Amino acid sequence: MEYLRALKPLFTIPQHWRPMQCLQARYCSNLANTSVTAGERRTTVGKFKSRLSSGPSFQDFIQGVPVNKPYAADGEHSDKHSYLPEDLEMGNSRKVYFETYGCQMNVNDTEIAWSILQRKGYQRTAELSEADVVLLVTCSIREKAEQTIWNRLQQLTAMKKKRLKSHTPMKIGILGCMAERLKTELLEREKLVDVLAGPDAYRDLPRLLTVAGGGQQASNVLLSLEETYADVMPVHHAPQGHSAFVSIMRGCDNMCSYCIVPFTRGRERSRPINSILEEVRVLSGQGVKEVTLLGQNVNSYRDTSEQQFCGSDPTQLSRGFNTVYRSKQGGLRFSDLLDSVSLIDTDMRVRFTSPHPKDFPDEVLHLIAERANICQQIHLPAQSGSSQVLKAMRRGYTREAYLDLVQNVRRIIPEVSLSSDFISGFCGETEEDHQQTLSLIREVGYNVGFLFAYSMRKKTPAFHRLEDDVPAEVKQRRLQECISVFREEAATVNTALTHSTQLVLVEGESKRSAEDLCGRTDGNMKVIFPKEDIAVQPAETITAPVNAGDYVIVKILSANSQSLRGRALSHSSLKQAAKSGDTLPDERMASDIAMRETHP
């Protein structure tokens, strides 16, 4: 019954099916007419059966059921529905406006959804006032994120009501995690939403928008065990086009007790490696200088799409870590993918997020240390410094195991930059547990941190088994203490970079001043420096302006907990930096540095 209730929102009857009801009524009345011959009755029944057979079958409402699905001639996944004429799914130049909330995965989901709609004839607009369709790509990780969406829906609904009087009716859609988690509330609460599409239902967007265009609410939030959008080339919409996100896997199997992701994005499944490599090659050809590999548990990647990949070797975990699931067998692992991606373009930086600490075997760490274009920056989400809280969180490691991993990472990658996530005020967290978290932050010394107060989410193991017993004011006080300690340690770590030179990938103008540019180091630290012409090569006198997407050598002059400040010395590249072995200037450049500092 639970399964059937989950399907209920999908049984929405599109407008173009309604003539069938009229046909059925005429057929019944004809049967009552004794003057109709048996042949005429057979003809009428035959026509009705023909119309009925062209309608939807039960399989059309079930996603993920192993049926023989039609595929296009070129091998791409077919999005056609036999009961919905293809021309009705066309966008006919209707304009779509996207708003994206939450993590980088939602940014990538936006690019996938837009790719699908673009192929159907929709146009994209950056102006809300021009939009015929407004799609919000949503996040459910924290309560605050969801409340932001509810408030935005109220604003959009007010705008929609005004447009009804003078313009084509505007349709509002919710995509992503919130669509799956709150499907009933979104469809019923004040009728704010016309379309709902979960993370695995973006292929169905054209049909859903067609149904909504007929005046019905339309929903598809079923999760899939197979969907990776491997055949959909995302339309990357990054500013200046110098960086891009590439999704390599979806879902998560870790089942941490606080986390809603397994319930909104489903089980882990990895995108075939050939599809990923082809997308990276296309991005390289477009001049993209940095790709970030994405996944809810990115370093648990395991491609078993081809028979030759399906061996018997179990996956290897970091020492001292365990999982709630049995060891998985065979497939190409994250180290295989990272190796292949890094070889495509040696002048393209490669990053990845968000990993789990359990999936850092030594082979991954050695690969990062060896390849100049794989950034020596690792995200190690700790969540807590207390073994007791980590056990309640079902993280699969102790404080000691985590610190051993940090030591191993720094042994193999001495110049590594570390970032982390922490949750304050989880169920049962004591003051002593909180103090252990503060001490872990001090002991590790991170460059960047993402810290939040705990927000209990329905469906999670914590919701069913634990009590959210830390008062809100205590959560906030502990959070502020964690942030304060984090900033102190980050300032210390960043200050150690003063007077060094760093290879920086330029992102564009600084948000605070058009006179400055900003970019990021290999360690993902933001660097701000004056906008001025610099040498085209180290130790040359010819100068050229600096543009977004350029690599430049910057001498760091000052630092705080958030960013570094410096002065650009010359243009460069990853290949040049790798060839020289470091980014330190030669004697001539050192002399130039001294002159600039003396005469700014």
C-alpha cells in the first residue's frame, strides 16, 4: 500500500486523453440503440479498442521496472511516450528561468535539465519577468534551505497571479531533492506548484510541462537504481566558462543517521567511465581550465557497466574505517577514473567533491601526489571530533581513525590543503563531545570549513531512533564556538603561505572591487590581487593583461582566515609549473618582486 500511495500523484490525466471518455459514452448509447447492426457495433468497438491501446500502460507509471524500452537510432535514451504525440512535448520557444539552490550537484542537475529542455525547443532566459516556466532546483539537506524555497514559492505565486490577467500563464516547477521529499505538501499546499520532478526524473520534464500546460499538476518523483544521465551532455553555464562540474555518480549507500541524501537521491550508481571521459574531452576542447568531479560520495565511484570491469577484487577502504554495507566486488574504481581524467589535458586542473573519508586508500593518495594537474586539496568531512557522536552518526570511524587518516594524507601529500564539514548539536552531544570537536579542529588545522547546527530531517535513521535533545540555543552557541576556532586555525594555516608564490587560476573580478581580480590556488584558497598587465612569461619584459581562465604566478603578501592577498608576477601554465617543479621565481623575478614591493 505504501508503494501505491507513492504512485498516486503520478496518475494525472492529461487534457488530450479526455475525448476517449466521450467516445466511451457514445459507444454505450449506441449499444442501447436496437437499429444499429452487429457489424456497426463491431466497427465501433474496434475503434474504441484501438484508441484505448494507444493510451498509457501500467509500465508507463513505473520507473526502473525491467521492460524492453525503445532506444533512439543513435543509441541515446528515448524519451518518447507512445500515448503523447511528440509535437505536444515541444517547448515551442517557451522561455525557462532556473534558480539553483544548494550543492554543486544541483548546479550540475540544472545543466542536465536544461540540456533536455533545450533539445525540445525551449529557450533559456536570465530575466524572471520574461519566463514562461520557472524551475527551482532545490535542496533538502537542512530545514533553512527548504524554508527559503517555501518563501520563494509565495513570491513566485503572487507574480504568477498578476500575469494571468495580461500574459501567457506562468508555470512553476520544483526539481531535485525537495520535490522527492515533500511531494505531497508541494502539490497540495496552496497549489503553489505546477510541476514536480525528482532527481531521477529530468528526462520526463518535457512531458510534465505539457501536462501542466493543460491545466493539471504533474509529478514524477520516483527514484531509479540505474539513472546516471550518461547520454545527456550537460549545457555548462559556468561564468566565463573557465571551470565546470562533471557528475560521475549519483546517490549514496552510507546511510549516516543524520543524512537525507539516500532518501532523496537514492542508491549509489556510477556513470560509465567512457561517458565521463568524453564530457571532459569536450570541456577541454572548449578551453575549460578546471573540472570538478561530482558525487554524493564521489570517491566510492565504481563502474561495472562493462563485463571486463567486473572482477572479483573487493573495494579498499581507508585503514580503520568500515561501512554499513558489505564490501563491493569488481568494477573500475575512483583511482582508475582519476588517472584517466588527469591524462586528458595536462593543463586542466582536476578536483573532486564530496568524498567520504572511508574511501581514501593509499593508491588514490599516491596518484594525487604524483599528478601535477590533480589538485592537492582534499575534503575530509569529519562531522564531529567525538567517537561517541560519530558512532551515533553511523560514520564508520572513530576520532583516532580519522586522525590517523589525516597523518597518512600528510605523509603522502606534504603540501596538501584540507577542508572539512562539522555538525554542532547532534542528538545526544554533550559538552565534552563538543570540546572534543574543538580540539580536533585545532589539531588538524584546516584551510576551509563548512559548519552547521544540526537540523533533524524526516525519513533519516536519526528521526526514527534518536532524540533531538540539544536545545536550539545550545546548538547555536556551540556552532559559533566551532566557527571561531576554525577561523583562528585557518588564519594560522593561511598566514604560513605569506611570501610564497602560488599558481592561481583567475576567476574574474573581485566582488568587492573592480580594480582587483580573484582566483584560486591549487589548494582552493581564494587569492585577491590588483588588476594590471603582467609579464607574458617569467623573466620577460613583454606584458599582457590578465583575463578569467588565465594561470598566473602570484606572490602572497598577506592572509586571513578567508583569503590571501598578493600581486601577480607573470602569466604561466600548469605545464610550466610542473616542468620547473615549483612556482618559485628565479633571481630576475625575485628582483622584480622587491622593486614592486618597494615601489607599488
